Amino acid sequence: MGRSSRVALAVAAVLAVIALVLAVRHEKTPKPVGIAGQTVGPNGAALPGFRVTLEDSPSGSEEETAIEHVETQSDARGSFSINFQGHWRRASYRLAAQKPGFEKLSIDDADSLRNPVTLRFRQSR
């Protein structure tokens, strides 16, 4: 085998290793989750001041008791936005919102919601 053949083979091997590393790294990177919407009352009027929380927990691992969360508050127009990059490739997401005087709302599989999300609340009884 000539020198140029060995160099070409070495370059091909290096490129293959780089491609493999990038593929594995991409596979382990969890997808970001972004949820935006509005908190409203039964009549559709904006309700400000709700605490909106996105929780994620790993699924299919020993870390299932670990939970990450990020929270925000709906503004004067009832608008909120959460952008989150979790640590687990496979995770369960729950969106929760609450404010004293109103019923708490909780939605599982929140990463499958389509934006904008309307969270409709009733006053507590």
C-alpha cells in the first residue's frame, strides 16, 4: 500500500470516528421544550399573576425520582412563556399553573402541547 493510500485511509478513519462521536452526542442531547400561552378565566378574559411551572423527570432510568423544574408568572395580559432544556433524553413533562383563589391546573405530556396554550381557570369553591 502506497503512502497516499495510507493517508487516505487514515483520513477516512478519523472522519468516521468524528461522525460517530457527533451521532452519539446528538442522540444524548435532549430536545428543548418551549411553551407559551395565556391564563384566562371561564369567559376568556385574561387572568394575570398565575405561577406557571414546567417539570420534567427522567423516564426509564434509575433517576426517576429526580425532577427539574422551571417556573414563570403570567403577566398583566395573562401571557406566559417557558423555554427549557432538560438533562434527560427521555423525560416526562408536566405543566402546572396555580394562583390562590383558583383551581390548580396540571397537564401531563406537556412537551406535546401546541403553542399558544390557553389555560382556562375557575375560581375555587
